[in-house]
Amino acid sequence: MLVTNIALAAMAAATALAHMAMVKPCSRYTPRGDCPPLPAGQELDYSLNSPLEPNAPLCKHTVPYNTPVETWTAGQQITVKFDSVSGAAHGGGHAQFSVSYDGGKTFAVVHEVLKHIFFNGPSTSNTPEVLSYTFKLPSDLPSSKKVVFAWSWVNAIGNREFYMNCADVEIKGTSSSYSGKQMVVANINGYPTIPSFNGNYDTGLDMYKNAKNVTVKPSS
């Protein structure tokens, strides 16, 4: 289904609005949710639902909370929730949920929602239909109190952007390492650009399907 010029214009205009943000688990420095005290010298971030700036580091905020915001067990079901206050869901797009054991340098994917994140199918809407996702964590995640859990998103319609929120979690497991697809990064400096989908939700899928495998594990 092709997106009309009117719909495209409306979606592009919406980039001036707030977008989407992960609120459970508690994203770093979010003003919403029951979160730990901020790390020393840090401030609440009221723009977590905006895309990463072109030169911003992954996660946007690199100083973790002093305590985990959630404790999970490898293999358990978790629910990730999103906030859409004045939000723009940009007709969906590709999203991944990933974990890092080295402070956010290397991310391995644990779950994907490709093509239609926030929707039940193709859409030209800014209003999300789906605000939570429940899925099972891999059973071979290793234990660590310093896991960075990330949600990342490439929007289907609008300016070419990359969204990412990170949460500091503890995972309890018995494996020594976890191997999974490397998280896709796009639309910021130094990374490929995934163009606007223009109704073709296979746009950019090759980057996700052909991503190399990476192995993550706790530091010794």
C-alpha cells in the first residue's frame, strides 16, 4: 500500500512533536516511572522520546543508575511498556530489544518487532495501537547486575531518525555468555541510512536479517 503525499506531509510535520519512549523498564533519567535516584551530577531528561542526535552516543546517557531498575531471570517473560504522551508513532517501523554486558559498547538482540512496531499492521498514523510488548528472554543469558537493556527503533515515515532508550537491569542466569544478532544502528553519523518506507515495510530489512552475530558476557 502506497502512502499518500498528504499522509507523508502530516507525518513529517509531526517530527516536531514528541515521539515514543520506553517507560518500563525505567529508562535512564526518565521523569516518568518509579526509578532509582539519579546518578550524581545528572538531571532528568524530558526529551527521552526524541531521536538520538546525529553525534550522540548510543543510549544517549552513558552514566548508569547506581542500582538496577529491574531484576530478571534468564528465560522469563518480561513486558516492555511505552509512553505516547503527545507521541508520534510514525507509522511503525523496525524495533529491537537488546542487551549489553560491557556498558553499552556491544549490544546483542533478544527480541525484534519488525515492520509494524506500535501497530497491528501497515499504518500511516501517528497514534500508536500497541504500547506494550511481552516476550521471553533467552534462557542462555548470563548473570550480571550491570546489564544495559535497550530498545531501538527506526521509524517508517518521517525524517530519517534513530530512537534508543536504555535501562539498567540485573539478570540472573547460569550461562557464561550469550550470542545473538548485533543490534542494528542507522540514520546517525557513521552508520547507514534506512530510507523512508513509503509503504514498503521491507525497507531496510536486509540490515536486520543479515546482521552479524556477536557474543556478550560479563566482564571478568
